Amino acid sequence: LLILGILGSAAKDSRTRDGLAALGSRARRKGADFEIIDLAVEFRGHHDIDDYDVPIPTGQTAAARHRVSTAEALILATPVYHGSYSGLLKNFLDHLTGDAFAGRAVAILANGGGPRSAGTACDQLRAVVRAISGWSVPTHIATTGSDFCDGEPSAFIAGRMEALVDELLAFGRAQRLDDGMRRHEED
Ligand SMILES: Cc1cc2nc3c(=O)[nH]c(=O)nc-3n(C[C@H](O)[C@H](O)[C@H](O)COP(=O)(O)O)c2cc1C
């Protein structure tokens, strides 16, 4: 099962990145494949509305849609900026169509400077996931800098990460089973 982590922080030293990497290593330990899209490196351009309806095959819109289509589950990871998720992440999501996350489980992680700001960004992202037809898993990861030590999450956050990855994998496996049954019925 391929899980795609989408990193919405451009900071070189980023707790959001640490959190996403910690989720990825747990997913791999449980048998999944995990890839990161580092948006500040791979998708730096502004989304182009003229390329939205019929994207040119070599453009950024087509590339964004292709990367998302390869994933069986996704993790959206964002810093908290001005009380919300980052523009870098929203810019990427604005390349996608309204059914981009259909049939896929989506997990949300946010890291803020303040101790209680990240939960709000997670809830706001939940509404965005719904708008592009994704299935948000119930557990989200809302952290601040002191939840990490040398890049590793605290025991409490690590426990939530285990739960989140289990939810992603359970949904992904159920989807695979469902797809298989559908194909069997069609044959
Ligand atoms: C433009 C900007 C706006 C920010 N606004 C908030 C905010 O509203 N609430 C908050 O708790 N932290 C805020 N912060 C602090 C970041 O959330 C904090 O630096 C966090 O560590 C970012 O995650 P990162 O380590 O992955 O870059 C802001 C930072 C920037 C650069």
C-alpha cells in the first residue's frame, strides 16, 4: 500500500517534516510503502488556472495530479501559519480536481509555534479533504516544537501516530478488498 506524504513546510529545520517522517517510518514498519512530496522542492510554481481544465502533459498541474493518483492513502502535513494551514499546501491542492482523493484515506498533521494552534489547522484541512472527496481518518496529529526531542516525537504523540497509521492502513486494505470484490462481480 503506497502512502504519499505531502509536506507543506518550506523551512529547512521543520518539526512538520519531523512529524511526517515519524509517521512514514511507522507506516513502513507496518508494511506500507511511503513517499514524501516536498512541495518547496518539487512544486514551487503558482497554480495556473488556465492549465486546470485540460492540463498540458508536461506542466505542473499534470504532474501534481499524476503523483496524487499513484497513492492509495495520503498524509497532509502543514505548519500553522496565521491560524491556518500553509499557502504552499493549499497551492498544491488547488491543482487537483474535486474527485482527486476519492476512495482514499487521508491523514492530517499540523505543527504550530503555540501549544494549541495546530488542532484548528487540522480541522480546517478536514473540510478541504472533504471538498476533494477524501476520507479523513479520525485521528490527527497536532504538535508544537516541545512535542519533539532530536526530531523524535514524545511517547504521547508516538502513540497517536501508531493509531493514525493503523487507521490509514485499515481503510486502505478495506478499499483493496472492496475493489477486488467489485472486479470479481464484474467478471
Ligand atoms: C507566517 C507565519 C505565521 C505563523 N503563524 C502562527 C500562528 O498563527 N500560530 C502559531 O501557533 N504559530 C504560528 N507560526 C509559527 C509556526 O507555526 C512555527 O514556526 C512552526 O514551527 C512551523 O512549523 P515548521 O517547524 O514545520 O516550520 C507562524 C509562522 C510563520 C512563519
